[in-house]
Amino acid sequence: RDELLITQLAPYITGARKSANIVSPYFVPGDAATDALCKLARDGVQVRILTNSLASNDVSAVHAGYSKYRRTLLRCGVKLFELDESIKEREGKTFTWLPGLKKSSLHAKTMAFDGEVMFVGSFNFDQRSLHINNEIGLVFHDPEIASKAARNFEGNVNKVAFEVAFSREGGEENMHWVGGQGGPDTVFEKEPYATTGQKLFVGILKWLPIIDSQL
């Protein structure tokens, strides 16, 4: 376990004092990491996570695993952002020379802490990367680069992704998706741009005894 990437990376995550911006295409944190992220948020650290939406995710089973932790994270103050799949329309117009551009999917894996420390690597914040896969990454202390990454996240995340908002109206916990390509007035009450088939498939997977460790 000492040689796992997360073992070496964990002190930087749990040691954040002001901010932690995590970009991970596949995000299935599991109970332990969820607790750690929630502790940061409760301690006043701004924790923001950008991952794929159901529509942009190329592995629906991963979204099923992620969605189990979504409410818990929102309840404790973690901010969640999910990529706006409609960005592919803009990309399609820009990259008309590139055949096969049918899907817009997040791929970068980065983390920035307190505007001082940055991580870039192959590590998805999911159970396979945490415990099974061989992963590689670079942690570097560079306030100029890390603070620029934080500013870029701040300035662009609402343009390319929906913020998953949480309300408790009428005694019920409701999620909705705000922002994205349509601007701050855009609000979805259901998973944006996801097909009925995708929603049904994820709904079934959530009730099946899926082993999160394989996601």
C-alpha cells in the first residue's frame, strides 16, 4: 500500500487549508475518500470537483458508482460540476476537419491545492486508480502555475460544466443542474442531455450489487 499513488498523494489532499480543485473524468471516491473530502469542506476548505456528466461519460457504470456519493458530498458542502455534453456542438464546428467527433468527454486528471501545489497524472479519482491500476503522476510546488490553474478553474468551470445544486424544498432533497453552455439561467431538473436509455441503465446498475472496487 505504501507504493500506491494515493498513499503518496493523500497528504496533499487532506493537507489543503484553503482550496482543493479536483478534475477527474471518472470519479468514484468510495466511503473513505468521501469522508475525507467532506471533512475538508466542513473545516472551511473550498472543495470543487469537475467530472463527466452522465451524457458525456463513456462508461455509464462509472456514473452509477459516482452517483451513489453525490448527495453525501453535496450535503457536506463539496461543490460538484459535471461537463456540459452540448459543448461538443461548438467543438464540432471548430474542428470540422476532425472526423468522428461525436462525443465531448472530460479527460484531464489534475488537482490544485491552495494555489501552491499541483498534481498532474494518469490518476482518476476512482476505485481502480485508488487500489488496482498502476498510475503515475507528478506533484510540484509552484505557486505561479498552481494559482493560474485555480484561476482558470474559477473562470471557466461554469461555462463548460453544470454545477450540481441541491435544495430541500418541501422536505425533499432535490438536485438540479445549473449553468453550462446555456449560461447561468439554464437549469435542468434531470440529468442534462442524457437519453432515457442512459438514465434507465444507470438506474438499474445502482440497484445491482456492483462492486465499486471494480469501477
